[in-house]
Amino acid sequence: MSATRIVLTEQDRETVRAALPAVRRTSPEAAAIIGRLLRATAEPAGPGTAAFASVREVAAAFAVTEQTVRNWVDRGWLPGSRRVGRGPRRIPRSVLASAEALAQPRPPAPDLRPAEVDAILSSPRRRVAK
């Protein structure tokens, strides 16, 4: 089963909102489902919401499980925060750019002669600027 994104126009949204009280009187369960569908099809509201990615989005970008992303945030390996201890983690969308950068192909490693490898391994790690 493939997931499809439902897009509602603002007019569709207003029509559903107007019909919701009548549905609620006859079937509260159906009204609750319709309310959840309206929230699920809503676009992110404002710059505060769009600035953060969900754990699911980050997991998909890095091709790891959601629990791995939670662990990374808890250990401080990824920037993120929570509201008042519990609740969903708020991960900056800039993290997704890191995933895109990691997915880029890397240039091939240079072909080094054994003498060059020995020189690299024996040289100090930092060079002092003159």
C-alpha cells in the first residue's frame, strides 16, 4: 500500500469545517476522524513550525531508524530539543542539509606510493602556521 499526500484547497477545507458540526451531531467518531484528516492535510503554520523537522523525516534522510535519531539527539550528536522534558523532539531542518551532503558522491582517493603513505603517517598531525 503506497501513501499518497492529500491536498485540500482552502475552499475544500472551509466546506469540510462547515459540515463538521452536523457530522458531529450524528456521528462523533466520524467527526473525530475528519478532524484528524484536516490536521494531517494542513500545511505547516508559520516560520516556527517549518524550522523544525520530525524524527521521522530525519530518519528517512539519514536512512536510519527513528530510535537511532532519538538516540543521536539524546547523546548530543544531532542538535535538537524537547518541550518540557517530554514530547516530540524538535530537530532543526538544517540537519537535513547534512544528510544531503553525506549522500553526495565523494571524489576518488589519490593513488599514493608507499613512500608517500609513510611520509603522511610519520608527519605531525598539526602544522604550526608561520
